Amino acid sequence: MPKSRIMAFTWATVKNLFSKPATSKYPAEPIAYPEGSRGHIEIAIDDCISCGICEKSCPPRAITVKKPPEGTWAIDRMDCIACGYCVSVCPKKCLHMVAGYQTPGGEKITDSFQRPHMGEEYLKAQEEKKKAALAAAAAKKAAEQAAAPKEAN
Ligand code: SF4
Ligand code: SF4
């Protein structure tokens, strides 16, 4: 081996002995995601209006939106390609790209979120609203009928 190569090898060895390791001590130390890393999608479900635009725009069809009374928003994490398109089309700006990747695993993971006051609570509120509207209409009709003879005079 040429002398210059031996010198370079020796220098690299000595340098590596006294320099910090290139790898991190993950998971003992928190991971630092690279700048611009897309990570994963998170939703502020309270602001979602179940419009379904994100579902229609998602290229791999990873999002499923169920309108009220279900009022759910679900994402198949294994199908998402982190393109960020849903984030840009959401009219309520309730979708965000957050650093951090899906934990590897053998099962397909679907995360599902429900808007507040949906499901049974929503149905009950709708029923009460309907009853109140019917009662108001009946009261209005009764008042009109009571006022009718007076108007004729
Ligand atoms: S980031 Fe892209 S692939 Fe993932 S849910 Fe949004 S639109 Fe679909
Ligand atoms: S586009 Fe936004 S508001 Fe509409 S369903 Fe998707 S997350 Fe909800």
C-alpha cells in the first residue's frame, strides 16, 4: 500500500476516535427531524365541517369523511403518501402536517376522529330542533286563527 494511503487511513482513524459519533442515541435521545420533513397529517377535528373536499382530493384515497350524524374523519395511515394536498385544499385549515412518522408495524392503521356533538347527541339535538320548529309553527297558526275574526271586523 502506498505511504500516502496509510497516512490517510491513520488520520481518519485518529479523527474518528476523538470526534462525536455521526449517529444519534435514538430512542434514548429525541429524534430531530430534518427541516422540511413532511411527517404525518393531524386534524383539528373541532373545526372540521365534514365538507369532504379532502377526501375527494386525496390521490390514494386515504381519507374517509362521514357527514353528520356520524361526523367522522378517518385516515388510513398506511395509504397516506404525505403529499400534503389535503392540507392545501381544506377550507377550514384544520389539517396540518406534523413532524414524526408512523411507527412501523404489521397492521394497517386507520385513525378515526369524531366531530364534537355528533352521533347520538346530534340526532337528539336534531329531534329537539324539529319538535321546537313544529311547536313554533303550531303556535303561529293558532295565533293567526285567533286573530282572523278580529281582522274580518
Ligand atoms: S397527505 Fe396526501 S395522501 Fe395523505 S391524506 Fe393528505 S392528500 Fe391524502
Ligand atoms: S376538507 Fe377540512 S373541513 Fe372539509 S372534511 Fe376535510 S378536514 Fe373537514
